[in-house]
Amino acid sequence: MNSTIPFAAQAQSYLESKWTSMFEGRNEALVTLALLFISHEIIYFGRCVPYLIADQIPSLQKYKIQQKTIQNTSANQWKVFRYVLLSHFFFELPMIVGFHPVAVYFGMAISAVPFPPLSKMIPQIILFFIFEDFFHYWAHRGLHYGPFYKHIHKLHHEWSAPFGLAAEYAHPIEVLILGTGTIGGPLIWCYFTHDLHLATTLTWMTLRLFQAVEAHSGYDFPWSTHNWLPFWSGSEHHDYHHMAFTNNFSTSFRWWDHIFGTNDKYIKYKARKEAEAKAQAAKKTL
């Protein structure tokens, strides 16, 4: 390969050749199904691994958000793993089966190359984040309504001190509802513009899985996303929702809870915790 070609271009060319060979001579719908499902399993469970490792390192336990309620035991992790894996095969896999015909009908490019440039992919992914966050806010808030909470969302709230694997520990109806926000953005965009590639959609889904697992990780590290991106929800924001069963309905960004006033209890809780920390520090100086 010509060494004068920029590295990014070489990498894109390599990925495009692999993408073409993956689809070449094969049923496009089946390849898409396998690609989406297998990548989902690898990314989701792979994203959980760093937090599973952190659970075994005593020096990192100071970053656990909830120090008194410990639910990330081996028994609980195993219970959640079994349920989530079964959910993936029996609920999510059938939904993924329907993705290809709908995506093609809406005009999504599946096996075509070249990939779209980053200058196109990044704005589209940002738009999908904003759409999903707005959809998730209202759908999640609705799931806290009486019978919806009792019969659907309560399962997810079995864990008041969540851990990464629990991100997709949810009732099948909840998986369907909230999953609509994840895939709905790309499909709506594709329907109106006919300008979207499966590679962009796959990248978006990867980032969404990273976000979901981080939000349920139960850890607030100095390098956690919200510590360098202040409007990001992150684990510290969502952990309060699990602990208090209210407030902080957003998934990625903090602004909807702020705009619609569903972070009032959270703000008071943070103020109280900061006051307690200052009081403890003052005692140590005496």
C-alpha cells in the first residue's frame, strides 16, 4: 500500500475491503442480521468487562457511587447475565431480523462502499443522540406511571445500586419501547433523506451501548465522561435515578431533566452530600 496515502485513508480502504468481502456472494439480509447481533453481543458484554475487573480491585472501590448498598455480587451478576443473554436471543434477535427489510425500504445503504466521510457520519450520530435522548426521556418518564411501572419498568429497578450488566436487564416491552428510540432516529433520518449507511448506524449503536453500560456501571471515575463533558448524564446522574426511583429520566444528556424540572430532588441530594463532605473535611482539620 502506498505509504504516501494518509493513515486514515488507508484504514478506511482496509475496512471497506473487509466490508465488501463480508457481503460478497452472500445473502445481504442474513449478513446484516449476523453483523448486528454478533457485534451487539461483543460490544455489550465487552463494555462490561472493565467494570467487572474494577469490582475485583480494592483500590477502585472508593469510586463506587453507592458505598452502603452493594448489589454487584457474583450471584447477582450471574443472575443478570443469564437473563440478559436469554433476552438477547429470544427478544432482541427477532427484532433485529426485521431491521434489514425496513432499512432497505427506507433507503439505507447496506453493503455499498465507499463509507460516508466522517464529516457526514459525525453530525448524523450527534443528531441520533439528541433524538434518542428526547425520546428516551419521555418514554422512560411514562414507564414510571403507575401500572406501566408495576408491570413493566419495575423489573429494571430491581437494582437500586446498578452495575454495568444490568443496563439491558429489562422487561421485553421496555426493550421494545426504548429500543425504538435507538433505531428510530436512523430510520426516520433515512426515510426523509435517503442518505444513511449501515456503517454509520452500527457506529451509533456501538456508542449508544457504551453510554448505556457506563450509565449503569455504578462507578464515578475521574475519567468518567460526565467529568469532562458537563452536560453528559453518565453514571453519577443515572445512579441517583436507580437509588431514588425518581428524577433524572434522561439517558445521555442532562438538559431535558433541567428544562422539565425533573432533577429537583437530585439537585437537593447533591447539595446535601456536598455539605456533608465539607463538614467531614472540617472535622478532620480540627
